[in-house]
Amino acid sequence: MQRLKLESPNLELAASYRGLIQEFVDRDEKLIPFILSLPNEPFSEFLRQLDAWSHGEDLPAGFVAHSTFWLVRGDVEVVGVSNLRHKLTDKLKIEGGNIGYGIRPSARGQGFANVLLRNTLGRARAIGLVEVLLTCGKGNHASVSTIVRNGGVLVSEAFLESRGEIVQRYRIDLASNTNAF
């Protein structure tokens, strides 16, 4: 079994993180979670900013405190990134939710999304959240499956003109969820 660990972003894996982003770019895919689209040079400043945001400091207008995590394989490769928003704004209740996550394109189909979400749910519980909201394009069957596998219950869906697709909203009750996170 591959050794996987959810950890905070760090300087030692900067090249792997950038490689993950490059895979998205090379495939002309949207950078999800949003954190992937942020400038990361110099990397030490990027890490400082992520740490500040996790404490609710220096937040851009309209942002809430949020923590970023990397799913790391074998201590050397960032295979996934998650972003956990500590609370929701009205806008995030429509699109974004508490958790956004993405898997390196070359690592998809291997169960990493399930591990990444399950462990991020554990972090959500650790900061005191009792339930989380996740949003997902209805046509993203892999993500829908991952959310449902982790206890997600569909609560609504709506066509978002800005995205040109139906976005579904799933609730996960952290207090009664039996997943091992």
C-alpha cells in the first residue's frame, strides 16, 4: 500500500506542488481548488500567506479563514490539494462550500480523492465544524461519488449561469458520520 499523509504545505515539496499545477494547465483544466490558481513565487511568501489565512489574518475582501492541505504520497509527491473554509458566506453556500479539493491528473482513479476528502473532513471536525457543505458540478461523476462515499447527502441543485452547469450541494454531518476520519 502506498504511504499517504495529509500535511500542511511546505517548502520541501514546492517542485511537486508546482508539477501538480502544471498537469492541470497542460490538460487545460480548471485549477481546483482555487488555491492552485494563486501566485506561489517566492514560495516562502506563498507559504506565509497560507498560514496567515488559516488564522484569519490578511484575508482578501470576501474571504473567510481557510486552511490548505496536501495529500502526499511517499513523502515526495503532492497527489492532491484540499482547501477547508472554516465558515461559510452566503456566496460560498451557493458555490464553493466548506471544502474544495483536486487530484493531480496523472494520479486520478486510484482512490486518492476519497483519502483526501476523508482526511480533510477529519480536519474540519478538529476545528469544531459539525457539518460541512460541498458543491460540485452535477456532471463531475467522480467527485459526486467521492462526496457520497464520504457521507454526502444531496440537499439541492441549481443551474449557475456563471459556470454554465448545474451545481449540486451536498451536506456531510460530521457528528454522526461513521467514516474513519
